[in-house]
Amino acid sequence: MFRLAWVVLKRLKGWFSFYVLGVCFILLSVGLGSMYVSEDKYEDMYRVTKGYQVIIGARGSKNDLVLTQVFLNGVYDKTIPYSLYEKVKETYKNTEFIPLAIADSYQGSLIVGTDVGYLKNIKVKHGVLFKKSNEVVVGYDIAVKNKLQVGDKIVSSHGVGEDDHHDKELKIVGVLEKTENKLIDNYLFTDIKTIWETHSHEDVEHVEGEEHVEHTEGDLTSILVKTSSMKELNLILSDFKQDDKYMAVSTVDVVRGFYNILEDTSKALVVLMGIILFVSVLYVGSVSLFLASKLKEVYRYISVLGYSLKERILFTVYVISIVNVVVGLVSFIGVKNGSMFIVDVLEKYGIMVSNSFDIVMFFIIWGISYVLSAILWVIYALRCK
């Protein structure tokens, strides 16, 4: 019976391929459509900002400034002088300021030039925090991924590329504990002077099209601001509002804007998956009717050959089993890779997906579809004479 089922599937492989494709789309739409961002996604995104309410940088795109300096996604192509950092520290006494200089990377992960205040409340698993230039502390995930240990030496790359390297070696002095913040676990941290010294001693022709920001001694890419004084917070935003060179951006407002975009996108995704599901069901139904007419001829043929009702049912089960194994494998690979891609993209911005990919749920849905299709086809086989 299995051999006969295989021969029939090969003869009708074109139409069974259409059937498999339709069922795969049903499972994909259910699997990916079930992914949703948790209700506290706004809090997750804000948590990544580590409570910094404002970011100061060169005037330009507010979204780009927050994305590159807070979410560490890319490199901001404008700089501000270190003297601005010294000035705001002197002016606003009740506010914490953290300088950032982000220009280079290691194996695709950004190297963040800052001071140890940025890593406050983050525990060190091995070694110590950086104390001087050319010392680097690495996040837990990147240390594991690249098998980095305390005492190792690395060479940074210009921008986010890996082809154009600096000459100066950086020494790893610490590995951070695993955190819930992907932006800590996947990046490297060093003293600002490391960035300055690395760039001030080189005159390198950069790769065309590569993201990079030139640093001279005393340059920063941004300043993070945290304060418990709402008066000073509003004063900072007000003072920079009319400045032609620099701007102070509320991270809360920008994150809320990202949240609104995400919410609208999530709703659109659900609607799209619903449409795909509806069309796929109609499509599978149409293909099933055509296959039913073709299999009816096969049932008549095997009845003439003297096959019993039990053997006819067994033949049907074999056909459905082979088809659904293919459906399960294709859908599993599609849903798993699709969900992993979506999760990776969202987690870069600190967005925690509440249902990334539930293997058990997927196989429950697949099992139900298999049982239902088997029952329907067996009923059809029993009715064919």
C-alpha cells in the first residue's frame, strides 16, 4: 500500500504540491500571526534606555540619535565637543550626565566609548571594569560567541564594517554578567580616551559606503541625561530648543513614537495574516476537490484489483501521512526561521516578544490539521465505490 501511495503521489505531484503549499500557508499564517508583542512592550523598550530621560547630540534626526546612541543600532554621523559635556555638568548640578563616543566595532558589535557610570549596577563576571584607555569590557553574549576571555587582545574596525581595521590593540580586562538587556550583553565598552587615541593616531582611507564617524580628541557622539529633578529636566530641554548646533531629545517621547509604530504594525500584521489564512483555506479547499476527483479514479482502480476496504483506508492514510510530513517540515522551518528573525529584530530595540515560537503549540496545530484531513479523506474513501 505504501508503494502504491508513493506512485500515486508521484503521478499527481503537481497538484499535491499545490495542496502542500496551501496548507503550509495556513500553518505559517497561524504560527507567525500568533506572535504578538506583550502589553508591557513600552516598558521593555523604556527599560533599555536605562532610565536616561534625555539625550544631547548634534542637531539632526531625533529618531536617528535615539536609535544609534540609546538602542546602539548603527552609528550617528555627527559629533559634539567634549567641552559641551563639561559645560552641562557645571550648569546642571543635580543631573547625571554620561558621555558617549561610538564610532567603531568588533566582529559587527559596536564598541561604546563612555565612563564607568554607564555600567553602573551591572555586575562583572570575570575581571574588572576598564580603568584606563585601551582597556575593554565585553558583554556576556559577545564573549561567549567569540570565545573572549580576560587578557585577550582584539583589534577594532572602523564603523560597523569588519574590513578596515585599526592598528592599535585593545586589551580585555572584564566580562560582564548576563543581563536582561541585549544592548549590554552584545556590545563592548571602553574609556572615551580609547576612541580618541585610536583615531587621533591614524589617517586611514575608509571603505566606500561604510558607516563611520571621524573622531578628533575631545569629540563625543552624544550625552545621556538622567535626573530626579523635573525642573532641571525641563530646563535642559528648554535651553537646547533654540540651539542651532545641538539638541536635547526626550527619549520617552521618541520611544513612545516607536511604540505607536509597533502597535500599528502589529495590527496590520494580524489583518494580513487573517487575509492570508482565509485565502489559503479557500485555495486548499479548491485543490482538495480536484484531488478528490483524481483519487476517486484510483479508488475505483484498486477496488477492481480486489483490494479490501481496510487496504483502501490504509492507502488513504499513507497518502495523507506523506503529504502532512512534508507540510510539517516545510512549515516548521518557515515558522521557526521567520519567528527567530522577527525576535532578533525586535530585541535589538529591547522589545520582548511574548510568544516567539512555541514548538509544542505548532505541533498541536499541525497534529489537528493532520487528524482532520485524515478523517475527511478516509470518509471520502469509504464513500467511493
